[in-house]
Amino acid sequence: MASARLLSLPTQLAPLRLRNTIQCYTAKKLLYRSMVTRPTAFSLKCGFTGAVGGCLGSLVGLGGGFVAVPMMTGWVGVTQHTAVSVSLAVVLATGASAAWQYSKHESGNKLDLETAGAVALGSIFFAPLGAKMMRQMDENRLKLAMGFLLLAVSCALPVRNAYLQSRKGESRSNENKTESSKEYATRITSMTCVGCVSGLLSGLFGVGGGVLTVPAIALTTSLDQHAVVGTALLAMLPAAFGASISNLRSKPHLMPLAAVVPMALGSMIGATLGAGYIAPQLPNEGMQVLFSCLIFVLGVRTVSKARTAINAASRKL
């Protein structure tokens, strides 16, 4: 025990920059070991994770990160920080592909570019801040926070979906109503504030932020459900781009091409299938309930694993 403490003493006394370098080297070593020993299996797992996350995310307007991040940490075997960083890059592919498919829908000409721009204006500034907070957080505490967010989303999704269903007829009746300048300013300001919060969540947890933007867009506009989801997917792109650039400039090892490329390709395929072919064929209610149950199970599993790791680390001190 004494020898182990002596061996760890240089690391504890090292400057902060040197300690960060040692941590970065350890993370890269673990990741590269899995990529070099079984590169084909690693790429296939990343591609499949991207396809599943892209497909499910495009169906409900969440970007896929709520599924991709737990799958990457639990199945692919990367760290929480790497999973969040890679997921942010993949959200770009998911959002772009799904938004393109929704734009070709019969209601695609109703996508609200002004609302999407207002959300993007707030999120593009706060997403890099969330990414910076993510890089500074402890691995296990970041995973624990992600687990609680999953549990919250699993409970919020049914409420959001019930609201969207209740306003189907209302959106058509309000379609021809004119909007005053005061109402317009209030709507744009509120959507910018929503973009700030969703951007912070995107950078911190590697998610698209659709759990906030979708009900907010539905509440402040008269768009139908397909147009609301498409607008939310379009609005998440600048936030994902800003946070990805922040991670790439600060810690590029958190975004290895061996993980980003197959996940992005799989995500584009999954998002295209989900938004273009599966969404028009499946009943929304059943799919939303299944997705909520999946998110709840992933949340419970993530919280349990994070608490176990935190307790184990505290016993060693």
C-alpha cells in the first residue's frame, strides 16, 4: 500500500497540465487498444450504434444521442467523454439526414426556418460551454448525470407526445391566423432562450436537445407534428457543430475517426430509413411508448453503473 502511494505521488504533485496530459494518454491508450486489437469489430459496433441511434432519434426528433451514448459506453466500450464527443459529431449526420427527409414530406414546405434560426442562435453559443463543462467533469459523475437525464426524458416524452396529439386539430385551425409584431418578438425571444438551454445540454451530454425544442416549437407555432420534428432536427445542427469544434480543438483524441466515421455513416442510413420510410408507416403512439421504455431502462442501467463506480472509487480513498 505504501509503495503504491509512493508511485502515485509524482502524478499527484505534477502540474495540472501534466496531469491532464497523463489522463489524455490513458484514455487514448484504452481506446486505441480496442481499435487495434479488433478494428473490424470496433467499427461494426460503432456503425450499428449509429444506425440504431439515428433511426430511433429521427422518429421522435431527439437526434439519437440518448440511445447512442449509453450504447457506446456499455457495448462499444469507450469512455463517457469519448461517447459524448463522438455522439455530438454524429448528431450532425443524424439531424441533417432526418431534416432533409422531413423537408420532402408533404408538410415539408411548412418547416419554420425562422424558429429554427432562433433556436440555433441561442444553442450555438451555449453548446461549446456545455462541451467545456463536459471535458472538466469526472467520468463517473458525468455518467451519473447522463443517467438522471435519461430518466427525466423517459418521463417527459409521454407528456410531450400527448400534447402534440392534442393540438393536431388546433394547428390546422390556427394556420391562417396572423401574428402580431409583439407575438412574433415574444416567440423568437422564447425560442432563443430554449436554444440556450438545449445547446448547453447538447454540449454536456452529446444529445440533440429535441426533448426541449420539440414541445417548445409545438407550443409557439401552428406547425403539424411532422413539421415540428423536422424544424427541431434542423435547429440542432449548429449546436452540434459548435460543440464538436470545441472538443476537436481542446481534446481531439476524444473524437477518433475510427469511431466517428462508421457511426456517422450508420447514423445517416438509420436517420434516412427512420424519417423517410419507417415514420410514415408506423403509428406514432406505439413507437413513442416503446422509445420511452427503452430510455427508462437505459437510464436505470446508467445510474446503477455510475453509482457502483463512484462507491468503488470512494472506498479506495
